[in-house]
Amino acid sequence: MSTYTFFAAAESESACSILKMVAQTTDSRDAKAAYASFYRHACPLVNSLPCRASRFCAITENSYGPPAVVLAANSLAEWHAVGMTALSREALMQALTDGWVRTPCPSFDALCQCGNRTELLCPECARIDAQVLGRVANHTAHCIDYVTRCVHHDTLLECGGAGSRLEALLIHSGSEAAHRNSARYAQFATELTTHSFDSQTAWSEVTRLLTERRYLLDSGRWNLASLRRDFQRFFSSGFEDPRLFHITEGGDYVESAVRKAARGRPIHPTMIVLLAMFGTGADRLPVRLQSARPVAPETTKEQWELEEHRSQWLSTCAQNPNVSRSSIRRLAPAAWAWLYRNDEAWLKRNQAPTIRRHGGRRQKVAPTAVETFVSSTQEDYRASKRGRPPLPSAYQTRLAFGMRDHAFALLSERLGGAGPFAQTPGRKRVFVAGREANALNVVAPGSFAQADTSVARIANLRPETLRAHAKR
């Protein structure tokens, strides 16, 4: 029998929000340690899990169901599995349930990837939860990458805690077109998450839509130039999250998603949603002018010979998808020679795609909006106790914005420190002076006759630090 009382969870409440409630309402050391570790790293699994599902269920004593139920009802595991194959999805579920391996989730660049969104709240949902549960709760639909509005109430998400301040800073209302794009994105993404749409056939549906609009040819080749141009033009009005607009304005992300799909690699679910929005909303492309077609065969024998060589060439290309053009030519020399002499235009349109040898991963341009919002904020979000000035440490600054280690390190390198309150050389003297002034006001306003040890104790500093940097 359990010695703790576990209160009911809201519908589709994230596991991070549940663990936070358990840590606050019980004296479970495991719950407090797990939530503290999650808060320090600011890196929830699949945007919603504070730890592996088996550990979460052990802490909560299966009060919210076994690991499979928690993954389905209180996490975004299905959201991250949208662009995966069946084997990749199974590996992801095993890693999320109980494992020490890295979760195989596709991700964007560090400064473009979403951080901790487990403290974002919809004002209307928070009001309803407060009436029903007596507390506010974070829902999984609000943890989806780049979602800025509640899909049920169409209200902008707000920051409900210290862990999601950067995500809240990047949410801002824009034009009517940006509002419309963000609302459609939230609707498409929520449908994928809540199983209203078959996530296992999501990419198949996207390819069907793009085939109808002739971005994907019958030969299996992609018209990437037209796809990049029209994709960028379709989302030119932007979104309410500047990072999402950064993803759509360049075209590199959509091309990368297409190439990953061709190689059978996982695709970021955000690209699935954006391509689904583009496929359903874009107009059908006009019929493009084709090059001069070969003269139709005059006899039945010539028609049969043409179809025979075309079929042989297409079957050779289909059986060797990752082979270069020269290798395929050597595999079917007779078909290539006949088509080159008699049907060269068709042969050029149905050549195997060129294989580009990359010397290394090309770093994409980071969105400038993240740097702008962090460097321009004038409010000090760091925690302080009893009115003392907070520590000028990079660690507390990272926690204040709810950023991951790698993303914060990149941002600090770009800005020479993150924000006006980051740790910089020479700030220690200013920090000690502020602590000293606050301590003297606590002891006796305007008094300078107190001992160093007494002032250091009130200022929560070492006496040696106070003597070295204070002006006394």
C-alpha cells in the first residue's frame, strides 16, 4: 500500500507537469531528485518526459498507468515517431521506456531546436484546470515544437514557470496571415499527436499530395528547385514563432527532409506538418513545357522495342537506387545505348539522381531572433533569495532562460556572454558591492561599523571575498 497520495492528472497532462505536482505535494525524495535533475538539464525527453517512463512509473507507483500508457497519454512519443519507420519507432519506444541509450529523435540545429516547453500554459486551459483540479497543468499539446497557440481556445501560450522563459519570449502575435499559419500548424500537429490522423501513413499522404502537384515525379525523382521556391513562397507571410519562419524561408530544411526520406532516415515531425500544410494548401502547378518529344513509332515492332528498352532501363534503376549513373550504365549497356540513339530526351528525364559526395555536415545559418531576444531583454530572470542580488553565473542564466547546455554554449560564444546579466570579467566586484550594500541595509541603514564577518554572513559571502572586492 502506498504511503503517498497522488492527485489526479488533467487530461493529456504532460509527465513533467505530473512529476512537478508529485514533487510539490509529497515528500518523495525520488520525485524531488528526478524533477531537480530534469530542471537542471532543461532537456525533457520527447518534449514532455522528465525521465524514462519506467522510472516515472516507479516514482508514481503506477498511479498514472504503466509505461506504455504514460507514453501514449502523457508524452509526445507519437509526435516524434511520425517521420520514422516501424523499426525506428520501436527503438524509440524502447529507449523511452527503459534504457540508457540516447533517444533516436530527429532534431534541428541547437539554436533552432525548441528547448524546455513544459512550463507553457494556455490562459483558458489554466483557468479550467484551476477550477477542476485546484492547480494549473501543462498539456502535451502545448509542448509540441513551435506551437504558439492553444488549438482549443486560439489563445497565445504564456510562461507559467521559470523553465520556459525563452520559449515564451519567442512567442509574439504578428500579422493576420502569421496568425492563420500558426493556427493551422497547431491544428495539423495536434491531430498527429492525438491519433486523429494516422501517423504511420503521414509521409505516404505527404508524398501523394506532392505527387499530384508534380513535385515528385513518377520516376521517383524530386523537383527540388520548384519545391524549394514554392515552399518558401507559400509560407512567406511567416509564423508567430520566428524560428519556424526561419525554417521555411531558406529551403534547406525541406530539401534535407526530402533527402532523408529518400535514404529511409527519420524526418523531423515539424517538416511532416509543414509539407502536409503545403500539400493541402498549395495550388496545383501548371503543366510545364516539355522538351521536344521523340517521334512516335510508326510500326508495332518499333513500339514494342521502345517499351522493352524503357522498361529494362527503369527496372535497372529501381533495383539499384543508390548506384551512380556510370554504374547503372554499365549494368544495362544495351538499353542505355539504344535509348541514347533513339530516345535521348526520355533517357535524360529518367536518369538516376546524381550522388553528391559531402566532405562534412554543412552548418545551417542560426536564426537571429534567438540572439536578438536574449541580448535585448532588460529583465533579470535569475532567482534571488531574501532580496539578495542573484549570482552572476552562466549556470543561473541558463536556468533562467530554460536552455540546454549545448544551445546556451553556442549562444554565449556568439554574444560574448548571454544577455546583459551574464558572467563577464570584472562583474565580480560589482556583484560583491551589491551584496554588501544589501547586507548593510539589513543590519543598519547607513552603518559602516559592522564587522566583515557579520556583513559576509548576511550577504552569503566568504569574508575573504568581501575583503578582496569590497570598498570598506
